[in-house]
Amino acid sequence: MARVTVEDALKEARNRFALVILAGQRTRQILKGSQILVENRDNKPVVTALREVAAAKVRYSHPELLDRVEEQARQIGDEMGFIGDEDDSE
């Protein structure tokens, strides 16, 4: 894999939110000295973490927690709305 893209890693993660959480946690582990699980070509830790996710070398230890996080994100979006939701027709 010449370059890691979000799309490559998304094939292994459930969604973008889950990918951010997983890659962030793995990046912190790498920064603390954890063994790298893929070929490292002097990449930054976040790129290495994304490569590991894309290669299915790392997974969630408690995937059931993602359901709760996704539900909370939906509730926040429903309660707050999004920019552009208002009707601008005059």
C-alpha cells in the first residue's frame, strides 16, 4: 500500500467516528513505545496507526461500546441540529 487513505482504513472500521477513536488510541500506544505491527518506513505515528487499521492488525477491545457512542452522537445531532438546517428562503 503506497499511501494510506481514510477509505482504506474505513474498510476495517465501522464508520469515521470509530476510525478516529481507534486510530487515536493506537497512535497514543505507539507514542508510548508499543511495538509497531506493520512495516514502518519512518512514518509519523498517526500514519502508522492508520496503516495498522487498514491492515486489520488492530481492533477494538470492546466493540459494543461503539453502539453507545453512535447513539449519543445521533442524539446530539438531533438535539442541536446542523448549520444549514434552517430555511433560508425569503
